[in-house]
Amino acid sequence: MKTSFPGSLLAPVAALAVLLGLWEGVTRAFAIPVWLLPPPSAVAIVGAHEATALLGAALTTGRSALLGFGLSALVGVLAAILLSSSKLLERAFYPYTLFLQTVPIIAIAPLLVLWFGPGGRAVAASSFIVSLFPVIANTLSGMRSVEPALRDLFRLYGARRLATLWKLELPAALPHLFTGLRVASGLAVIGAIGGEFVAGFSEDAAGLGILVLSAYRQLRTDLLFAAVLAASVVGLALFGAVSLTGSRLLRRWHPSASGS
């Protein structure tokens, strides 16, 4: 039995309300200093007061994250297609893509500043590096999961490699691809924030990473929480856009999105 959309929101909204109420009550009952752990009401007040700055920073971070995510989607799919074309290529180069998953982005961010200059380009590069691997791994897994009988059928009818790729492998890989894109969408925002800690200083508008650092240095923990919340909203917006796109593309023919 399907659950209605408003009904599906009731449980998480109720849980959030309980959590915020406990947070507010604990901070006030134990007189916890605002600089150590601000109550939700203080975060809401500073969020409303600094709404313009938060919105501008969120847009700056969102642009860099979206650019990095878009590049990771394009390059990731192309890399997966290339690796799937040859077992030798996959064995030779796929292990090196794991480097993208393990690289400490904070450690290489200074290099990105040297290569791309401070500001948005270096931040977008950081976002791209962090979000690339899930796209490659999931797309390649999807292309490798095509049923052998379908491959034999295409081969029997003399389908060329390009036709097999376009009409069989890529459609079969779409559910896996969108799984990778959903993971990459969150990582893109994380990579952008991390890149901004080192590379996000220039004449460009400051992003959320810079706002977090500034709030931390001033012990404005309420503003820091508001900036983290804004970063979460950016990540959720990107994740939601990817999920909605995937659902619309897949719901007519794939059970993972049809709700059946």
C-alpha cells in the first residue's frame, strides 16, 4: 500500500520537532553557554538576521558545487564507458580511480589554488575531485551488469559496438548511474566546503566555508550552526534535483523508481 506524500513527511517532521525541543530544553536547563552550544532559537534568530549573508554564501557555494558535480557526471560517465570497452583498460586504470575516493582534499587544496587560482575555479575543482569516483564506479557496475543473454542477442543480430552501448549498456546502467549521482551530489557540496576552507578567498563573494571559518574565529557558534544548516540545504537541494530527475526518467520502465 502506497503512502501519501504528506503522510510520509509526518514522521520525520515529528522527530525533528522532538529533537529541537529536547535541544532547546537541555541548553536552557543546564545554562550551556551560547558559544559552546546555542539553542535552536538562537540559531533561528541569527539565521533570520544574517539571511542575506547566508543566502549569498549559499549561492556561491552552490554554484561551485553544481559546476564540480556537473563535471564529475560528464567525466565519470565517459570514463566508465572507456573502462567498460576493454577488460585490460579496466584492470589497468580502475584501481587508480580509488585515489579520488581516498585523497585528502584539504591536503591538496593548496595545489588547486596554485593551478587554478584562488576562488571559484579551485573550489569547483575540489568539488569535482571528491564527487567523481561514485559516478565512475556505479556507472561501470551498471554497464557490467547487463544480462549475458541480451549481449548475445545484440551480437546475434550484428549490432555494432556503438549501438550496443547506446541501446543496451547505457539504459541498463541508468539506475546505477543515478545512484552514483545521488552520492556524488552530497559529496560535491562537501568538496566545495572543504575547498573553500583553503581556496575560497578572492574577490569573489565568500562561500559557506569562509562563513564557517569566520564564525568559528569569532566564537559565533550560532552563526556557525546557521551556516552548516545552509550547507545542508544546498546539499539537499542538489540531491533532490538528482533524485527527481532519476525518478522521472526511470519510473516508466524500472521497478526501482516505479514504486511497485
